[in-house]
Amino acid sequence: MPTPAVRTAIFPVAGLGTRFLPATKATPKELLPVIDTPLIHYAIDEAQAAGIERMVFVSHPSKSAIERHVMDDARLRAELRSRGKAELADELREASFPEGSDEVVFTMQDQPLGLGHAVLCARDHVLPGPVAVILPDDLILGQGCIGEMVDAYRRNTPGHMVATMQVPAEETRKYGILSVTKTEGRVLRADGMVEKPEPSEAPSREAVVGRYILDASIFDDLAKQTPGAGGEIQLTDAIARGADRVGLAGLRFSGQRFDCGSKAGMLRATLHLAADDPECEAVLEEMIAAATAGTLAA
Ligand code: G1P
């Protein structure tokens, strides 16, 4: 039987973004830009490039700006046109979803009960088959990570697949960690996953980053899931619960990942992209020269 296609991507975007306060008091963290492009944009582009047909955003009532950003704004376009900015109006339309499109669904997670609970909130809106989950604050540049996973999933049919990268032992407590049983090139077969273990308890140093392809049975497992680490319904625990039944694998993705949920990661991503941006390149060189000369903080 051919592997069923991955048609839906779930974007959990209900989090309050406390690490970026006060910037995130009124602006959702997913709308914070790296140079001039909001994080959510990179995530949507990645899903579209992977052939995803439906995007389900699990948001929060206080974050309606995400919906306004993602959906077409005919009034704004008309205003731009009347000011002779037709090209900009066309670009905005290109980058947004038309009103009433069944390519996009917004649903609410009213209470912060965890990533697993957020994914469960999408259940009634997904298309049949396995689903992708994309965490927009994990920015992955280079080859589209979810596209790479869709290809690997098709070849390896693992049931659940997670994107992984190796981390130093002292960082296992920041990630879901895979219990690896066998390495087949870039695919790591696994029999479980542990959420944020202490280094002494970690089954490996293969950390899960914010890209998943999950067998549709994840929703039944999530519905049965009791709170885990941090008192939250953990996606990691529901994945581990299904590992024996449907299979689990990690994919060592090829792109470069930036933790844009942290100031350091956001800065790294900005500097990385600045080096490629004609408007920013010279500024970057100027700042590096100043830093080298020790005059930056003056
Ligand atoms: C979440 C997941 C964790 C994963 C991480 C990747 O944690 O629970 O398993 O490794 O994303 O960024 P969070 O960073 O939301 O605490």
C-alpha cells in the first residue's frame, strides 16, 4: 500500500511568548520579524513548498493579529491601489489566503495546557492521513525541513517522524530526546522519546526540533494523555505511547535551525540573513569591524 500523503500542517501558535516580553505584549511572537519577514511567514512558505493542502492554526483569542496577518485584507489592498502602490497590493495578495479559503483554518486553544493539547485542538479540522506539525519559532533555513521530512516519510513509512539534531549533553533538558535503536544514514529508528530529561536520564543526545509528521492515531493517543513534564499535556508523551504500535523515526534534517523563541537565536537568525541581504550586508560588516575594534558598546 502506498504511504498516505501528508496533506495538513498544524501550527501551534497560542503560546504567550513570555520570553519576549514586552515585545510580545500586543504583538504575537510569531509575527516578530527576522529582518523584514515575520516568523509565521517562513513556516507557511515551508509548508506550501512541501505541498501541504491545509494549514490549521491553533491560536489564542488574544492573538487575532496572526489571523489578520495571514488572511487577505481587501481594504488595505484597495487603499494601496488608490495611492498608486498596485505592485505592493499584488504582493500582499500573493502572500495571504483569500477569505473563505478551505486551505486555512483558525481554531482556538483557550487554556495553555501544553503542546500536545494544542495539537489535539486541531483534530476536527485536519484532512485524512498523517499530519505535519510546525513550530514557527524554530526557524529552519536551507532546504525546507518539512519537505525533506515528507520525502523521507514516503520512503521509510515510520508512522511518526520527528526532525532531530545532536545537542551537547547539558542541553538535553531543553528538548524532547529520542531513544534511538538503529541508525540508517540520516534516519534514526527509535522506540521512544522523553520530554526534557536531565543529562543523566537522557536516552541519547538526539534532540527533537519543531517539525513532526505524525500518524493520524496521534489524536487518540493525545485524547488519553495525562499531564507530563511541567504539568502539561506533552506531544512527546503521546508520540512515545504510539512508538511501538505505529513506529517512530528521527530525521537528521539538512538545514540550519535557529531557536527564535530565544533572544540569542533570534539575533543569530537575523545576522545570518543579514549577510545575504544587500541592504544589510554593509551594516553587518561595519558592526563586525566595530566589535573587533572594541568600539561597539561606546
Ligand atoms: C517543544 C517540545 C520539545 C521540542 C521543542 C523543540 O518544547 O515539547 O519536545 O524539543 O519544542 O523546539 P518547547 O521549546 O516548546 O518547550
